[in-house]
Amino acid sequence: MLFDIDGTLVLDDGAAREAFAEGLREVYRYEGDLGGFNFSGKTDPQIAFEVLEHGGLAPDEIAAGLDRLWPIYVGSLAGRLHKGRQRVLPGVEALLQRLEQVPEVTLAVLSGNIEAGAKIKLAPWGLDRYFAFGAFGSDSRHRSDLPPVAARRAAERTGTGFAPREIVIIGDSIWDVRCGVPHDSVTIAVASGWTDADTLKAENPDYLFDSMEETEAWVGAILS
């Protein structure tokens, strides 16, 4: 079970976007407005390249600054989230508690966040205890590369190989659905973030929910 974070498990009231802007200012002297960019479903490196290339920077200039960008971003994000600027979406905790009790299920993260950022976002409400590992934006700039990374780590931890249809990707964006397609993974879309249900439905996920509040319906879909 590979869960996205932003818009799927939690919302952060814009804290991550503000922290990203702070890092871009400090490292790249970028003063543009991030409000016009859609970050949903994208990896953190992908966002950095998209914003900064739009601002006129060359790809090699962007790549050269990433190692300095991430510590600034992570530090700023931690400070903002520790001020309570986050909420867990309805049904999330009940579903994770239920899935934790199912022997066949291994819980993990598949997120565009770099790993350090993902951990910071999961920690305030204790959601990090459900996710011992995952695949992150720090593993690849391209989200479609992440399912095999997560599957390999799951096999290493559990000693069990996972067939394509035993891998379930859950998220609130079209990119969550699309990243599972090349790998024949099961996809579950949830319209709890910034993408409406009709747009998600057009991506033909295996299942579509409005929220995570119907716990047993989710469990049925996952185990079917």
C-alpha cells in the first residue's frame, strides 16, 4: 500500500509552498510568486526545475543548487508545521489503524516530497509510525520511477516479492494514478486534495473515493 502525502493524508495550509519559496529566494535569488504553479502530484525536484526554468535559469544552474536548497526548505518547513499549520484529512487515521491490523498489508509512502520533507509532514500527528519506508522525490525527479523503488524496498524489508497487481498506489492527483499505469499497479484515487473527482475519474483509476471516511469500503477495494 503506497500512500501519497499532500492532499491524501494531510493538508498543510500552504506551509510547504512558503518554505519552498524561502529556499528558492535564499539559494537562487528567485523572487517570483509561486501562486501560479500547480504543485499537485509533482516531485520536489520537478517543482524546483519547473519554477526556476520558468524564471530563466538553465538546468545545470538549478541542479547545482539543489544540495543547498533542501536543508533550507526542510528547516523552514519544520518550523512552520510545528506551529500547527497542518491537519489530517477525514478518515485517514481510522483507515491506517484498520490496515495496520491486516496481515497481508504492508504500508509505505510514495510521495513527491524529498524523504526528509515527507517525514516532517507525517510527524506532527504521529502518522510516521505507520510508514517505516517508502519512495520519495529524493529518489527520482520523475514520479513514474518511484513504484519500483518502493517495491524493491518492500521486498527487502518483508522478504516477499510483490507482483504488479499486489502494489496499490493511493493519491489525490492525476500523477498518482499515472505513475502506476506503466507498472500495472492498482490505483486508488481520492478526491480529497486539489483535483476534483471528475478529473480523477477521467484517468481511469481502479477505484475512486471522495474521502477516506468509508473505512470498510476502502479495505474491500484494497483486498479485492
